[in-house]
Amino acid sequence: MAALLKKVWDSVSSRSGSGRPGSSPSSDPFQQTIPASTGPFDRVPLDLFIQILKILGPKEAAKLAAVCRYWKFIIADNRLWTYFLQHQQETFPSEMHELSFKHIYGQRAQVPGAVIIDGGSGYCKYGWSKYASPSAWSATFLEFGNIESPMYSKLRHFFTTIYSRMQVKPSSHPIIVSVPICQYDDTESAKAARRQLREAIYSTLFSLNVPAVCAINQATLALFAARRTSGIVVNVGFHQTSVVPILHGKVMRKVGVEVVGMGALKLTGFLMEQLQQKNVHFGSLYTVRELKENLCYVALDYEAELSKDTEASYKHAEGWFTLSKERFQTGEILFQPRMAGVRTMGLHQAVALCMDHCLDAELACDDGWFKTVVLAGGTSCLPGVAERLEKELRGLFPPSISNGIRVLPPPFGADSAWFGAKLVSNLSTFHGSWCMTKKPFRSRRNLIW
């Protein structure tokens, strides 16, 4: 491969009239003896050829060895695949250059990567576990199926659409599904509802011939993304906010999951009302959402902020928009919901109540496990949310409890749950301990998710 790439590069360089920027013959890793002509592949640019290899992968490329003698030459060069694998950011032994192509592919096949679908209540993020970030965002379930159709039909339409957009066969890779927390209670009916949803997800995916499925709730994945296994996750969702206590990776529903009827949609609607009162014209709710994400923040001291000059402008496709007090009043309804006409407790009060329940439950010898609060969800990315929440919590508890309370901002922004799934997929125990295959699932339908 190295020799082939060198020859292709020399061919491209001779046509462009310039060499590789910033490189010298002595430092070029492809300084090899140029073999005989590789035929039509001499005319393929280097970057395009690498993309072809990325799409094909070693296994499919090996099948092309029977197509022509040029592909046979490519497949026979182990250095090509060594270079290819090293530039896929995968970990392989240092003596890779001494291994055969068959052994190299065997190493790669052990960790083929997984498809990650983070199905939030408002938006879905999906992509590959090998990539640095999700491939795309889209609206969640309502975009992909009729809300009145049965759960199985909606799920099948949803997953089929995602696979179609990713242009991948369901049978080729395991999948990690991030599922929003639902049915918060620990009652028998709530357990049955969770079991039904779990079976629907697994049944749908196995009917699509997915080799292995791992379904984990969003809160747990967001906690994993923060490199924690215990703590309280505050997930500011699309319609509501959930406060979820998690101990050793397990949701403590017996302690109680607190729910606040305040989410991203309410904040956007509140900002829209404020703009309408000022006779500010905008094209759609998406414009208001963009203004919220780029101009709004949460004040550390709301009363003090009222006396400051907080005016700022943002250039949108529709023109310039200027906000002043609306910038911090929008986020303030998380802590003072009555400003938006919502009769519910504030975010800090819900987290404090959850902490009280954790303290009373005495689930661990160390009471500090619940003092780490991890934020999740797009709205929790507003500047100042973590600092304000930590300040409010410290003011609600005596020093003996407030010492050690830490509120961590979303570790990867709105994509925290997706990155938590990425971490899980890279564990050496992923295939054995985290995934479910079709045969065990059929014999373990009585498990409670």
C-alpha cells in the first residue's frame, strides 16, 4: 500500500507541479521502491483512493482481488493496510508491519465499531462509534412515523429511516440505542411499561437482523460521558426536565426520579413571547431557538443582573436581532418557573429534593455519591446554568452537606449521551457484557429494563 500510495502521490504531484507541502524526501514515510505500473489506479488521486479504501474496508477490498491484477497487487501489499489501519485511529501492536494482511484484518474485525442512535425527546443524534461526533441530527419519532400507529410500527419505521440515511446494512454492526427516561415510578405498572418498551426496541431491531443490541437510558450515558458511574443527572429535555439519581450505573427509582415540567420548548416559547411584546418580527420558532442558543444565559445573581447593561446583538439570516434583559430572563424560568406561568418547583428545588431522598435512603456507606450533579441536554448548555445551580444548592443545605457539592456542565454539550454510548462501545467487554443477541433475548423476556 505504501508503495502504491507513493506512486499515486508522485503521479498527482507531477500533474500539479508541486510536491507535498512541508515534507522532504528524507521525512516521507512512503519513500519506497516504486513497483511496476498499477494500471488505472495510477490516475486516482491520493485522497480519493483513501476514501475508496475507507468505504470498502479490508474485507470487501479482498473480494475484489479476483477483479483484476491491479487489485491483486493492492491486496497483497500489507503495508497499505497497516497505513490504512493506523490512520483509522485504532490501537494495534507496534510490530504491525510484520503481520500478514489476514492477521491485520482479524485484529480489526474484533472491534468493528457500532452504530449509535441517541433518540432524544426532541432530536435524534446518530452516527458511528468510530467517529469523533454524531453524523447527523434529525427530529425524533414524530418525523418518522404516524403517532397513532402501534409502537412496533413506529420503531421499525424510525430505525429503518436511520439506517437508510446512514447507508448501512442493519446486519453489519451492533447498535447502541440511547432511550429517554420514561415511566419514572417504581410501581408494577411502570415496570410493565418499561418492559414493554424494552421488548419493542429489541424485537424491532432483531427483526431487522441487527447482530447485537445495547439499549441504555440517556441519563446513564450522560453520566458515563462525565467519567462517572454514580451521581445525579439533570437532563433538560425537550418538554420536561428529569432529575435522575444513579448509583454504580443503575437508576435508583426506589429513591425517586424528580420531574420538572420545564424544558427547552418552554424556554423557546417564553423568549418568543418576550420578542412579540417588543414587536420584534421573526420568521419561525427555529429563529427564536437560534437566538436562545446564541444570546441567552443564566445569571448568577438575577436581581443584580437586572441593573446591568446586558444588550447584545446576533446576526441571523433574517437580519440583526438585539436582546437585553431577555437574554437572562429566558434561562431564569428554570429556577423561577412562575415567571413563565408554570406552577412547578424550580430546578434547584427538584435537585435538592432528590438529594434529600438519596440521603435518607442510605444506599451507600459514602454519602458523597449523590453530591456530583451532571447536566445533560441542549438547554443545559446555556452559559451559567452549572454555576447558578451549584450556588442555589449550597444555599439550600447546611455546610455539613453542601461541602463537596459539584455541578458539572454537559461534558460534550448536547451530544453527551451520544459520547457516553461511544465510551461504552469502546470497552473490551462491550460485546460480551453490554449487548443482547437474539437468542438470549428470546429466553429472557421476563427481565425488567
